[in-house]
Amino acid sequence: MAKEKITNNFISSQKKYFNTGDGFQLQPMDIGHKHYIGLISPDTAFWTLVKKNCLGQVLTDSSFLYKYRKKEKSFLNEMNLLRFGLKPSAVYFNPTDRCNMNCSYCYIPEELRKHGKHMSTKRVLKALEILKDYFQATLPKDQIPQIVFHGAEPMLNKEAVFSAIERFDKYFRFGIQTNGTLLDSEAIKFLTSRKISIGLSIDGGSGKVADKLRKTWNGKGVFQKVTKV
Ligand code: SF4
């Protein structure tokens, strides 16, 4: 008898070639749920949930398997684009190690926030010059890259940050993520007049919550001060 041909893409509703190792494979995965079980494709880690009592029916349903493969393919294309097809267009830039706050969950070590370094203005400008050249060589002409000054607290190195914004205004879209405690009226005027995006870090909608987490080195909350900005 002639041997039946099995292609890599063959999906059988008759369970002939299901999980043969030569084609489409799915592995059931117990997720600890009372009614649902996972079905995962080991090659791509693409998965779906199916009702336990429908597993047999699902595995022999060619229309389900067809849809599964279609979605899996689109997921693979998206992952491929994210991993290998995108070019960087934004940079989070930390101009200082230091912070004037001591939030309970901060991931930056206390020592660094207290005694770390500021980047000099000269160094910040030089770094942005390098980034400008990089983006000019990699991005389309009509795409403006973004620089977000981040922290620790970037406003502690205001001189360098503001100099950079003034010098490179036409090459980047700038933003600043700040705890808000150092935003005086002069700084706000400088930033808003140049349409710089300002992100204020606040946890929760009331001082009762926010001040439990976000505190100065003396343990005082800053919610009221920051929300006045
Ligand atoms: S304001 Fe930001 S950098 Fe400063 S202590 Fe809080 S979380 Fe950390």
C-alpha cells in the first residue's frame, strides 16, 4: 500500500496526524482551572484556553485548528516585527543619580539617590549630539525621535536638562518625568512655552494613599504640594 503523504502544514480532522511530530502540534496544559485547560503550541508558545469537556471535540475540529494556526501566524509576525523589525525612536535619559525623595518602593539604591552623580551639562550635550546623529542615520526624515528625561529626579540637574532642551529643541520631542516637587513657576514657564511633555509621578488620588508611599527624606508626604503644580 502506498504510504500517505504528510506535509508539515497538514491538519487532520480525523486525528491521523495530530501530534505526529511531523506537523502541527498542540500540547494540553493543566492551568489549575476547574473548567478550562490550556492548549499550547510548543514551537511558538502561542496558546489558547478551551473547556475541558470540549477538548476532544476541539482537537478534531478542523475549523478550530485552521483559526488557531491563522492567529498563531499573525502572532508570530507581530513578535518578529517587535524583536527584529523595529528601530528605536525614543530614549529614556537619566541626567542624574540623585533624588530629593525617598519613596518606599523606589528601585534606585538609597546611597545612589543621596550621593550619586549629576551628568555635567557638557556630557549631556555630547550624549544628545551622538543620539541626534544616530537617529538621523536610522529614522525616516519625517520622524522626530523622543527624549524623556527620567530619574532619579531630573529636575535636580535642571541646568543640564534645560540647556539640552534649548540646544536640541528642533531635533527631538522632549519630555520630562518628575516627582513635581521642584517645578517652580519659572521651570513650568520654560517647559510649557516649549511644549515639553511633563509626566508627574503621583500614587493614588488622595494624599492619604499617595503620602504613604511617596515621601521626602524627612518622611513627609508631597501630594498636596505636587497637585498644586
Ligand atoms: S521620586 Fe522617583 S526616583 Fe525619587 S525616590 Fe521616588 S520613585 Fe525613586
